[in-house]
Amino acid sequence: MAGLTPFQFSSRRTQEKSIGGNLLGINIGGTLGQGLKTAFSWYEMWINPEKVDINTTYIQKKRHTAGSIVTYHYRREPFEMTVSGQCGWVMIQSKSGGESKITINRQGISQNIEQPRSPKELGLASDNSDNSPRLFLKRLKNIADEPMYFVDANGIEHLNVKFIKIFTKQFPEGIICEGYYTRFHVPESADDVQSITYDFAFIVENLVPVSIFEKSLGMWRKGHQIAGFFKGL
């Protein structure tokens, strides 16, 4: 059921720095590389969003002449996806207690090359079963805050495309949305101090089908055992 399949999110930079990517300049290809990348570079949402709205607009331009109106029809604009939901109770803690840890996004200061990151930042210890409302929101915000360009271990610059993997009524078999965030909002009020709500806007520049291997992974699916196998290697 699509409602029980956890939505996931990632970025090209996160995947490049993971075990299945180009960690330390070593690129692991084939099925093993795909499995490692899927297991270590996708984070799961704590609870799927309450609402996903995908809006499509089309470009037309009208020109007025002396006796008529001429309409020029162009392409469609990139999809705009707005997502909103409620994470859950704010006091739920993860196994690692990662909610209370303060991390600094260390960038190269004098050079345009990133400084070495800790194993957990590299995805070596990422575990989707180690999750909580605040930890999920922290991970999602960190992905949204990542710069749109990064330099890999070989000194090559890449566009840091952001990914959101969704399973909805429109896409029951799953779809990967590639694009970038334009807004991230976390409202707080005295009326509700126990739960965390959020909403964000995401421009979808490309849609990619979810592969059978990626579809099987998730903490609510048997494929989670496959991810655990790769993590234990």
C-alpha cells in the first residue's frame, strides 16, 4: 500500500559522499554499488506527509492585432510540489540521540574543496530505523540547506540535485522527483507545543521511475533487511 511505503529524500552530494557513491575517489559500480547507495544515501521520513500537491502551469503568450488575438503556446513550466505534514510528538527520541547533537556544515574556507567529514556525515552510520520527528526534520532541513554546487573527491564540480521519492495515488509505484527547494517553513505556536508541523515547496525539474531494487527498501518493507545486510558489510 502506498500509504505505508515511507517517502524518502536525498541529494546528489549525499549520494556522492556515501559508500555506494564516490567515497574517497572510489566508485563502486553495478548492483553492489546501487545497493550500497540506496541503503546509505536515502533518509526516510518519520511519518509520510499529510498533503502532497503537484501543480503544473503552462506558458502561453497573447498578442493583440488589429482584428484578432493570436495565442502562442509554449512548453509547460517545471512542476511545483508543495508538501505539508506533522512529524509527531516532539519528545520522541531516536536510538542515537542525534536530535541533541549540534553539527556544523564544514566547508573549505581557503579552498573550494570540502573538508573531511565525520563517518556519520558521510552516511557510514545512517540507519533509517534510527529516526525520530526532530531527527527527520533536521535531516530534511540539512538536505534543503545544502549548496546547489559541490566539489567531489576528484576536484570536479557537480550540480547538487535534490531528490524526493514519493508514493502517492498519482504515482502508486513510486516516483523520484529531482529538483530543488524554494521554501521551508516550520511554524510554531503556543496552541500546540507538543507536535511538529512543517511545509515546503519543491521545484520538480525531472521525474524518474523508482527501480524495483529501490522500491523494496524501507523500514516497513522486507527490503529493509537488505539495507541492513549492506550496512553490516
